[in-house]
Amino acid sequence: AQKVTQAQTEISVVEKEDVTLDCVYETRDTTYYLFWYKQPPSGELVFLIRRNSFDEQNEISGRYSWNFQKSTSSFNFTITASQVVDSAVYFCALSPGANSKLTFGKGITLSVRP
Amino acid sequence: SQTIHQWPATLVQPVGSPLSLECTVEGTSNPNLYWYRQAAGRGLQLLFYSVGIGQISSEVPQNLSASRPQDRQFILSSKKLLLSDSGFYLCAWNNRDTQYFGPGTRLTVL
């Protein structure tokens, strides 16, 4: 069975602070995919990143960066110099392979105050 | 480019009434399609998924059903709504190992 744990439920920071959102996963599959999605107040889930289990390279996209560590089964997401527009619920998700069902964590509500 | 549509955007229905939510994908063929529900408290629960016309897999037994009458159309239905059916319903499709989501339908059952 697959499981995704996002232990943080709510995080509040002041604009320009760095913030890290934690994600820990459990799976018995040797091949799997990890995802992060953003859900702004409008409700639509916005895809941010996909990482497969063979690629442990960290990734940076602008102010966003992701740290994937198979040794600790973690896929953490860091926002550098946070902005008010980053306020949203962030979901980490796991799937066993291509075109497979997603297992979501419960999400982290991030509030960035001006 | 591919786009996914859902309607209606919001819906208020009385308990015991029927339900029909529609999801349509454009710009692709034979996608995998998914229905999720997000109840208050924000967890996302997979309800149904479909790998082709007429092929529906149910993840959670409940009073909802799904159908796929056309390749790019996915419908979520109920004959009699319950209060517990209230929530935010999201449709998604697969493209190259990634699921992309529609704008969602917010359903309130009174």
C-alpha cells in the first residue's frame, strides 16, 4: 500500500521568508513517481513538479526547489523569498507508475503575510 | 494544447435529488480520466477512474456512479444525494505520466 504523509498542516510566514514543506512517502514499488501540486483559493490543482524514483537530482525552478532523498523517503519542497501569491494549499502525491492512480497527502496550508 | 472543462462550477442541491457532473477533455485522445472528491478538511479522495470508453473502476463504494459515454467525456452521477456528498469534485486526465486537473465543481447538498 502507498502512503504520503505531510505532517505539517498549516504554516504561516512573513513575506520574503524561506519556507520548506515536508513530504514523506511509503511504497514497496521500486519504480514510482512523486508530485507536488498547488491549490490556490480558486480551488484548481496546479501541477508543479514530477520526479521519478530513478532521478534523485534536486531541482530548482525560480524560487521553488525540491529535495528528493530516497534514503529517507522524502520529497521536500522549499520556497525561497516567499510571496503573498504563494499562499495556497500544497499537496504531495505518489503514484506507482505511468498513468497510475495518485495517492495524495492531506496537504499543507501555507499563508504568506505581507 | 489540451484543456479540461468541468461544469457546472457550483451547484446547490437538496438531499435526495439526482446529480450529474460533466468533465470534458480537449486536444487529446484516449486519455485516462479520474474523478476525485475533496471534502471539507481538504483531503483528496479518488472516486473513479477510466482507461477507456465504458471502462470504469470504482475506488470507494458509495451512492455515486461514473460513466464514460465518449472518449473524452467523463460523467459523475447520483440518483439520490446525501448530505455527505457535499464537497469539491475534481476531474483529471493523464498526460505523459502526469495528472492535470480541471477547475472543479463545488457541490453543496442541503
